[in-house]
Amino acid sequence: MVAFEARSQKQVRALHAAALAAGGTDEGPPGFRASYGPHFYVGYLRDPQGNKIALFSNDPYEPGRPA
């Protein structure tokens, strides 16, 4: 798996949507994951060749997951 850091949660959503529109498949929609820190926001997908990709943001200045 390859991971790319985005500038914001909004950019994670935009990149995930663009990748799906370009032929990728969803492996986990953008959102918070309980097993990571309170600000870790990530979306997963597979590209048309089957490679798994994570798009994430971990900005402490953006809203975090609810406690």
C-alpha cells in the first residue's frame, strides 16, 4: 500500500472522488478511523491495476473525530 498525505480533510475527499471517477475502486470511504489518532482522516482505494492507496490528513487544526 502507498499512502499520500493531503493538505486537508476536504482534499482527501476530493482526491478520493477524483480517483474513483478515473477508474479506481473504493476500499474505504474518507473518514476518521477509531484505531488512529483523533485527527487522522483517511480514505482508501485501489487503482485500476489493483494497487491499494491511502489518502490521509492528520492536521491537528482541523476538527477531530468525536470523543
